[in-house]
Amino acid sequence: RHPRANASIDMEREEMTLHGAVNLSIAIDAPDGLVTPVVRDADRKPAPVIGAEIAALAYAARERKLTPEQFTGGTITVNNFGALGSPFSTPIIPVGQAINLGLGRIEERPLAIEGEVVVRPVLGISCSGDHRILDGADLSRFVNDIVATVADPLRLLAVLA
């Protein structure tokens, strides 16, 4: 639905590429620093397969056993700074990608719902985008779809199926 979110720009050639497959770079806190191995063709895989691949990549990263091929070809990055305890952060866009989507720590917060203040779990989401590829409206629509999907369990299950 958001082709420019899965794009890259080559400044030397002055051309933009809209990628067909989503090759998901996953930010992992490894012993030697942050690494971003890639789950290839993530858009064509069910959630359990993606989860298993992420777990295997995280294990390999922590054991310093990732191969150079596992770092190449990412088209979009997702990071979970919430795993480090942070509710919010500003993700840095990797070179050659259009966005970096960050997920924070889930915290209970007061919210106004139908005129009442209630406490609910809240997930902090932030997304940085390369404005040479997509503008703020494109980025906002992408993030709004992510929020709507995460906030609606039935929609989330349909996406994960």
C-alpha cells in the first residue's frame, strides 16, 4: 500500500527504485554494537516464519556468527528500542533505505476515551523517513496504517495470517 516506504534512492544516478519485495532489516543489539541483518521477502512469509527467522538472526548476531550476505539487500528497517526499556526514540534511516520504523516499550498511560480518563497499555511508535523519497504525508499514511493495524486485534490477525 505504500511503495515509497519500500524504496531507495541512488544519488549518483539520480534515480529512485521502488522495490518489489520487502527485505526487512531488523535492528539487533549485539555484543559489538547494533547490527541489521535481513529477513528476505518478508512480505511473502507468514508471521511465524518471520518470527523464527528473526530469532535465528538475533542468536547468530549475539554469537557473532552472521555472514556478510545476511547484512545486504535490506529495503526497510524495523527496530525495537522498547526491548532496551525506551518508550520512544528517533530511528536513524539506513543508507539506501527510505524509512526506519521504531517500536518502543509498552507502558500503561492515562488516555481519554469517550470523555473518561482510563489507563491503557500504549505502544510508542516512531518512524524516520528520507524526504528525498517520500514526503511527510506519505510517511504519515504509512505510520497511520501501522497504528491502525496494531490497535485492531482482528485487523492484526488478518495481516499476520
